[in-house]
Amino acid sequence: MSEESWHGIPRSKIPWGPKIDYEKCVNCGKCVDYCKLGVYEFEEKEGAKRSVVKNPNQCVVLCTGCEPQCPAVAITHPSKTETRKIIGKLQKAWGAAHSIGSAAKSSKSEWRKA
């Protein structure tokens, strides 16, 4: 199974996803209801249900739509500015690595033909 990517970058390389501050969280589940991508799930712990970030890489990069849904302001995301900088670096590094890999495959193909 191939890894999900975002604009050609493996999604797992992009540090983007929500965090829940459990000091503030009131376990209302609005985040679970709001996000249809399965980022959040309910978890039972010590007889109580609470929302957890189960699949952070399912979060759409740079989306913060769940934040205003939280009445306790318990959900945060990384800085969009910093994330964009990281993405820029990843695009350069990942693009160069793929270009080199494609060139190497192309060279091998040409070599085999000779």
C-alpha cells in the first residue's frame, strides 16, 4: 500500500495535526462529530469517554476547522507559518530526491538498452 502524500510529499513527513489540551477539554465530542476524516475518535479510559487524536495524518494540511468547534478552546494546531516553511524545505528536498531517483532509473534503463 502506498503512503498518502500531499503535493508529492509523504504526509507523514509534514508535522501537521491537532493537539488536545486535556486540562481544558470538557469531553463534549464536538471535534469527533465535526471531523469527517477520522482524525478524532472517542477512547474509553477509566470508565469515561474522551476525545483523542487517533489519526493525525488524516488531518488536511493547514486545516484548523475543528478549533472553533471546541467550546473549551482545547484544540490547537502547529503554526501555519512554521509549517509552510517546513513544507517548503520538504518540497525542495523531496523534489530533488525524486528527481535524482528518476534520473537514476532513466540512466539504468538507457544503460540496459546499450
